[in-house]
Amino acid sequence: MIGLDTNILARYLLRDDEAQYQVAAALLKKRQTYTAPSSVILELVWVLESEDCDRAAVSRALRLLFSLQNFKPLELDAVLHALAGYESGFDFGDALHLALSAKAKLEGFMTMDKALAKRARHEGAAPPVKSC
């Protein structure tokens, strides 16, 4: 399994540089299994948003990427959980932090972000989020 960096995935999804898109597309057509750590997926969301992709477009792009037969992100269950949180209104980073914390069976998550704590309480997020 080969890990892919954000720039490869971004060029594939954005197709904003045709030559780099062709390289990324050719890579993803090979009979090779690829992966990416959740930190790459987090950075990818940031790149897509910085390119003015709205939440729905980001979600479609990630779901397209995850549907590729030869791309299996690390921590897929947590990443999909984070994506569901993102689709319901959470910041993707916050949703990923909570998903990974839940996977690690943490008993709680502390933050100074009062809006995150309030939304997490309202959504019944696990682990419980408290602001300090």
C-alpha cells in the first residue's frame, strides 16, 4: 500500500492543473492500493474549502475519492464519521477530532471553543465535549 499526499488528491479532485491532474489520474488508475492518513484528508478538506468549494462540493469530492476501488484511507471509519459530522454542520477538523477521540474510547474531549462544545452537546456527540 502506498500513501498519497494532499497535493495528489487535490489535483485529482480539483483538476485545476491539467498536467498534474493527468499524473494523479494515471496513478489512481494503476493496479496499486493507495491510502492516506486522516491528517491528509483533513488538509484536503482545507484545500478544497480554500478553493471556494462549498460544504456539499467537499462532501461529494470526498465520497467520490472514497468510492475508488484502490483508495482506502487510514482510519476510514473515523473519517466517514467525521464526514457525516461535517455534512451535519460541524467543522471537518472538529468532527475528525471527535471521531478519532471516540475511536480511542476517550471519556471526554476538552476545548476552549464554546461553539463546538454547544454543538456537540446538541448533537449528542461522543465523547462528551466540555469547554473550559
